[in-house]
Amino acid sequence: MGESGQRRAIEPGTVAQTFVVIALFATAMAFAADGEPAVAGTAGAVDQQRFTMPVLADGPALHGDLSDPLWKHGVHLPAFVLSDGSAGGSEPAVKTEAYVLCDAEFIYVGFICHEPRIGDITISEAGRDGPLWREDCVELYLDPTRGRSWAYHWIVNSKGVIWDGLHAPAGLDMDFNADAQAASKVFEDRWTAEFKVPFEDIGGAPVRGEVWGINLIRLRQAGKLEPFAWSLQDVTHADPRGFGEAVFGARETPVRVSVLSRGGACADLNEKGANRFVVQIENTGDAPSEITCHVSVIEAPPDLVTRVVPAGRTETISVDYELPKQSELLLNYRVQVDGRDVYHSEFLAIQPAPEKESFRSWEIPDPLYEELLSDEPPGLRSQGSIMWQHMLDLPESRPAAVRFGVRYVAQEMFRDHSLSKFRLMAGDFKRRRGSDQWPLLIVPHAPLNAPDAPWVLDPRSLDNYSKWTAEILALPDTSHIWALFAGDEQGDHAAADGAMLMKRPGDYAYIHEADKMVRAEFGGNKFGIPKGNMSYDPNPYKWIAFYRWINHRMVQRQKRLYEMVQAAEPRIVVTTDNPPGGLYANEYSELAPYADVFTHQFGYPGGATHWRAGVGCLSKIFADLTGKEFWPCIHIENFNYPDSTPEETAEELGQIFRNGGTGFHLFQTHIGGHPKLVKDTRNTYFGSPGRYHTILNITRLTQTMPKLKFPDYDRTGILYNDDTLATRPHDGPLDMVEAIEACYTMLGPVARAWFKFFDCPQVVKWPSLRDRFDVIYLPLAKYQRVAVATKLRAFAAEGGSLVCGDPHGFETDALGNDMRALRKTIFGVDVGEALAVKQLLPKDARWGETLTLKGKAAYRLNPGTGVEVLATYEDGSAAITAKQNGVGRAIFFGFNPFLLKAVPDAQWRNFFTALIKSLGTPVDFDIWRFRFPDSVVWKEPALPGVCVTNNRVVWREEKLRFENNVDVKGSYRYSLSPDRYADAAVGGDILFSEGRLTDRRKSMLAKKTEAKQYVPYEFPDSHWMVSWARSDPVSMVFDLRESRPLVQLSLWFRDAMPAVTVEGSIGGEQWHPLGKATGISLSSATGEVYSRPPHHEVTAGSAGDDVYDMVIRLDEDVSSRFVRVNFAARQKDQRLSLVETEIWAVE
């Protein structure tokens, strides 16, 4: 049982004590609405799913098929919906049913998963806590406190195997284990699963009157991935805010107590308003009752609220509580009616997140810049950077500018892109981009498959690829083309699509031909294309053979592209394919001769902690393996550091250059809100202007920045083991990727040593490793082809130091042949059984005294004669050994030391630094101190005072920020009501909180038509602005409720802007001038609208659909309560359209 979430239910009112027999199914019921608060984080408008929990004396036996008659007493839940991103989901193609009930000790859940394609369900050999989500499975989420902030989670597959975890505020706790039991069966037209979870493992049995959050999910893999959910609201099905509710009926007494929520029960939620005990009191008696609700912690005085509830009334009482950040914190919840306890429970608080480590491996405390610049010119980056064109998507960006009330001018965006020399990624290579004044070069995007072929490596697709290249090169004028982009994620598609085609080939004959080639060329005539994904076919030798075959074909395709361009237009730059985030077995050194620029995406799924240096690791790998320009497609948004500041953005981009990267491939649209109904900021320009302008500054600086001075030391190497990496299927876990990154981080950013990555093809080609290296690190070594293993053995025998951090190192070759004898020869050690150990005790005091192991797996090492033990576990068995080979040593670890968990631990950083130095590798190279100058970092502009219209709301790092607002309860009125787009009210005073001139608090949260990327908003632009078609003068009078000195009027507008004068008044009768502005001429505002013909003209004197802003400084020496803004008459047919207005006063 996990240490978090223990809870004991206490008399009075436990299920065991008061529910004696059966409570049969009751239809969903609603509590009385009087006074029920919106609990923090409540989801959207879809009806709440709710049921009353049936409680039995004893639960059903588990047979896997729901055949026990007691299941008939469970609540039947037949209404599952497809979680497709729409609010409330949609009707599923297949039916799913569930039954839920409990007894005093367990909650029971049974699923019936109807399946017309039962032969296609995905079943794997995964064991307890394996990746069951990759196959057909069912899931249970429970939120026992109904705090809507965390949940317990169970997954059961069609074999009855269980995975469980705790989704805590601090993150996913996969060490949580409940003593759950499950059974499943597969039939001809359905599969079924039933399981039970003991209450004692999630805090104890429920108490009468409580409401628990619950959701039930089915993941269907037959055909395509389809998640079905019982409860689905305006959040994902895994979000506790969208869970349904299981009601444990309150006792029928004159004063009925329902515990709607015990809050988040976690110190991490103190500032989020989620630690709130919410109780509903229904007084059906004849007299008022005094109700006391309180929450207490340890010996501290309780937080309590006492209220008298009159007879015949239903009221909701909330008690906010705050928790100290400490472990083993027991909460007491109590409700008293007229001094008598009617509800009492305890709950062991969820563990808060540990204090964050201050160490950031990529942050530079002692930076250098000019000292590290060489005399060499910058290379290709002098010609610019690659940029995807999303920020020039005018039909999407212009409406966003209206809703956010920010400036967005097409011509300025073209200017920024042109001055930054952004080379636009584009599909249509025949059309030029930009405007006449600001032209933009393009990078055509290669197609994936031929129209009549399902696979990128089908001969028809390869021919289509060459045809596409030839068509570009045959254009009469290619001056608008800067580079050819070899494709996006096409190598990944080759693996994923090929494996799925092998699983379900249908009438696709070529996949069988390819399978024969894989077996013959790389599979030893035994191993062909794997079938499906990791869960369905995890055979490592199939994946090795398949990836090697894919690499060979992708190299040939890249070679053909490069040779065609060189023959026809050598001026045009050729890039590689752009793999998704991660590290892949792509044998990059083999691709090196056939590209000018390598690129690769990078991002941490869901965002990363700030001590990781993955971008630097990726840059070093490609710079070393290829010797070519490397421009990573670095996602500094949702995929990477979603909350990174401009300073942190500059730090991270600096990683690229200090590791040998040379340029940028920018994709600035994958922001966190893209798949959501609200808070989709569309792109980085809107969501994080500081990040956007910092990136612009850096790209312009690096166009002229010389290359860096790199160390001339190259005698330490890290093997980038393609063979072991290849055993990770396209959907496999990232532990191997992390081992490489951790090894890089400890050698580089931590110890500041210099080293070189090399891969398996290079090992095979090079005559000798010892001629090149003194020390080689092996973060991955479980599998390798015989030629690689033979070279490594020779390296060690010739006196090189070989450090193997993989306890499974040298188990088999790439065809499954046993290599443990070779391991014994090199390292002098056998690997024994797994141990339940937690500590490492080095023999050398310089390596530290006692270190806590970070990984789960550790093995006993059995050293041979003459092998030195460098460290032991706490049980005295060998943990690290060394075999002397002349001047070098072969060091073997019985556990994996290359874990990212170890990086922020100072003891492990000291350990690795000492180990590296002991092997003779120099440290403290200045290249690790490179950082861009502070001048590239965007600085937040100073605010002029306080915003008295209460609508200063901006996006910063994808989060809403409310800046210096004062709610004066003000209003405004028009001299002439808008006749084109009306305001929220017609005539009279319009409150700041309601009007469309001051509505950012609402418009920032504008909903889209559905929760998907690239879909329009629910309301048109006109809903968030006002506009006049009449050209008469217009005045607006703002009432600020009291006089104050004013400093600034800010306007955001579309269309025409005539001359503006601003006047102030104390009483509204006598007016004095405050400021003025001349009309703005917009005749130069031309630009291309991608959904319309090129070079669309914006008419003179009009902003068109662009959004401009205007700032008018006001005379702050006089005070005003009323502000009158006067707009002069306009020319006929010129519209006045106002998007947002701010008035600023002296703070």
C-alpha cells in the first residue's frame, strides 16, 4: 500500500456499521440547489453523472465474466461516450457497460466490453504494473475526498493483469500499490473484466453521507485507439474535475448531512483554493439546528465554521483549511449537529511535492560569451532559421488578437519574419510568400506517402518522393526556395505504420515482401517485421532488424534527394527528416554525407523539470555523429518548458550552441491550450510575447555570431548504441533515452568534461577504437551486433577504460546469441540475482560515503579473481567492479547509475565528477560556460500605474496574468450607439464588467467550437468588439466613480482611426483637455492572407482585419472622475471598430 492516502473511517456512520444489507440501484439524483458553491476547479456545463452506491453485506466472487448473481445488485452504467475532444463526447461505435457496488471492505467494478472485432483486440505479455494502456483495457479512477485535484487509478487488461498508480498534485506516483484483485475473460463478441479494490489501501471505508469522485474508462485498441468514458465534461476523462459522483447515502434523520467534498487534502493545494471541506445540511425538522463543521491537523486548533440552519432550509457550509508541508499528516473531519457528532472521518494527507532542487544542469552561474567566440564565420545560420508559418496564419491569428485585445498587424509580422530571415516551412512550393516589401523564402515540405500507397517505404511512395523533388527543381524560377525539407517524422511513420501493416496487412502485398527483406538482410533469416506495437510484439530482435532495414532505405532515399539537388540547384539547402522528440536508432552517421542541415524535434512530454539538459544532449549527439550543421526543432512551449521565462528561454537556446549545434528550426504553435476548449493562445506570439521576442533577438544575433571555440580534447567517448536503442519500439518507454541523456549530463554540464558521441556504424567502420579514445562510456549495452562487441573487447584489451552503466550489458548480440561469456572476458564479472537494496557504499572516499540508489533494479555482481570491488550495497555484495587492463580499467555497474533522478542530487553529481577525473578525463572546460548576452532577453515593459477599467489581462508563459487592476465599479456610455456591432447593452450606462470595450476577463476565456486544435471560436469577432458604420463623430464617457490623476488611455482597434481627443471632468459638466492623438494612416498596411489570393491589399486608411493599438498620454496634473473620448468624423465608408480600451491612473 502506498504511504499516501491512508484513511480510517470512524464511528458514527461507517458503511460496515450502518449499511447492513443491500441498497439497490437508484437513478442519478441531485442535491438541493440552495447555496451549493462551485467547488474549486469544477468542470463545465455537461450534466453531472451521479449514482447512489449499492452496498452489500458481501461482494461477488471474481470469475472474470460477471457470472456471480450478486452483480445484479450493482448499479448498472450503460451510457459510455467516446472521448473525442467534444464537450460531453459522442456516441461510440461499440457498447460498453459497467456495474459498480461495494461491501464493507471493497469496491467492486465489472465491465462488459462488446467487441465485433474480437480477433483484433490487443493483448500483450505485460505483467503487474506493465504498460497496459497500450492494449485493450478498462480503467477505474477514484477521488475519495472529492477534492477534484488528484485520483487513484487502476487499469485491467483482458488477461486480468493490473496496473495502479496515484495521480497526486506532485505528479504520478507509480510506486503506489493497492492489494487489488482482477479477473477477465474473452468471448466471441465481447470481453469482460471484474476487479475489486480494498478500501483500506485508499484510506478506509466511506462514511455515510460522503460523495466520492469516480470515473470508468475503456480503451479500445481494435481498429484504432478509442477511449470511452462514463463521465466526460469539458476536461479530459482522466481529469478529476470531470469525474462523476458516487453517493454514499446519508442517514435519514431530521438534519441530513451530505459531505460534498473533503477538499484536496494536500499542502500543494493550499494556494489553489482546493483544500475546502464542503458540507450540505438539509434541515427537515421543525426547529433550527446549530451546525459546526471543522477540520483539524495534529495538535493545531481546528479550522471551523458554525452556522444555524433554519427549519425547512438547505444550506451549504464550507471550511477552508491550510496544511503544513510535512509527511504523515493526519486530517480530522467532523460535523456536529446541536453539539452532537454526526460525521467523523480521518484521512492521511497526500504527500506534497518535495522542495525543488535549485540545481539546473543547463543554467550557467559563471557565463562567458565573447571569450568563446572564434574567428570562423557563422556558416549557414547567416542565411536565417527555419520557421513553421503558423504565426502568419492570418485567418487564425486575427480573431485571436480581437479576443486577447492585443496588436497583430500582418505587415509587421511579415517584417519580423523577413528581418529575422525566417525560412518558412510550406507545402505549396509554387507560390511565393510574404509581401513585396517583406519577401520570405520557403522550405517545401516533402510528402509522406504516394496517393495510392499506405506506407512511406512503399516503392510507389519512394518514386513519388523523387517526382516531388524533380517537379521543384524543374520550376522556371526557384529563387523563392531556400531549402528542401526531407519530411516530418517520416522515419517514425516508417516504423509505426510498417509494424501496424504487418499486424493487419489486409491485401497489402508489399509488406510481406519487405518482411522477407528484413529477415534476409538484418534478421539472420529469423527475425522480420514486428507486428503492431510494443505490447503486441515486443520481440527485441525483430525491432533491431526492422530499424536497421528502415535506416538503410531512408539513407538511400535521402541520398537520392541530395544528389538530385546537387545536380540541378546546389544553392538549395537539403535538410534531413525531422524525427519526433526522443532518441532513435537511426544510424545518423550513415546519413551524414547526404544533408546540409540535420534537424530533430525535441520536447519533454507534458513539460520538463528545469534541471534537464536534453536539448544540449541532442545537439551534442548530432554534432558529433554527423559533423554537419544541426538545427534542432526545439519546442519551447507545451512540449518543453511550458512556463519558461524569457531568461530561461535564452538559457535553453544556449544549450544548442555550446554543444555544437549551429542553428534553429522553430515551431511556435504547440502551446498547452491547443486541444482545450478555452485558453488556446494559438501560438507563442500571443501566449508568451516575452519568449517570442527573445527568440527573435537570438535568431538575429546568431546570424552574425562567429562559431564557438571548442576544446581540442577528444579522447573520451560515449557509445550511442543504435542496436540497444532499436529494441525500443516506436511506442516504447523512454528509460533508454534517459540513460543516454543522464550520462551526457553528468559528463558535460555537471563535470564540464569534453567528450564525443559515436554510433554503431562508426565502430564497425573504424579500424580501432583505442586509436581514438582513452575512455568509453556505455550507458546502453544490452544488445549489440557482434562486430561492435568485438571492437569494444579489443579496446579494453588494448588498455582503454570501458565504463558499462548497463547491468544487462553484453547479454546477447543483435540476433539473440548469448554474449555473457564475452562480458566475463571484458569485465571479469558475472551478474547475479536482483537485490532489494537501497544504498551504495563506495570504497574510495572521494566518491562519497553513502549514496541512495535512484533506480528500482539492482543486481549482485560476482567478480572473478583479480577483479577489484569499487563499491558495495548495504548488504556487502559487490555493486561496482573494475578489471585492470594495462593502463585502463573495465568498470561494470550492477545497477544503472545513468538516471535522470540522480542529476539534481548533489551526492551523485560529486560521485560522477570524481569517477570521471579518476579515469584521466580533464574537466572544467570553459565551453560549458557559454551563454547569450543579457541583451537578447525581452524585458517586461513598466506599467504606467493602475488600470481603473479593471481589464488589464495578458498572457505570460501561457498563463493569464492580471496586472495592476483596480475595480472601481465604473461604467461608460456612448453619444452614438454602435450601429454595426452593438455593445452588450443598448443605451444608458454599461458597466466595465459587462461592456465589450472592457471585456478581456471574458474574452480571454472565449470558447472554441470544440476542444480540438485549429478550430474556430464559438462566437464571431463581432461579439468582442463594437463598431460604427456611420461616419459621424462619436464620444464615449467613462465614469470612474471618484476623481483621480490619470496617466494614459490605451485603445485597440480595427478599420479606421480618426483624430482622437480626450477630456476630463470632476462633475461631468465642465471639461478640461487631457490628451489627443492624430488619426493613423494605414495606407502601407499590405500583406498576404493565406486563405486568399497573394498580396491581398488592405485599403488605405484602414487596418482591415488587423488589430492596431494606440496609446495617448494624459495630463496627470489634474484629477478627473469622468473621461470623455471623442472620435472625429471619418470619410464615408470608413468604419470605426474598437476592440478594447484601458484607462490608467496614478498608482
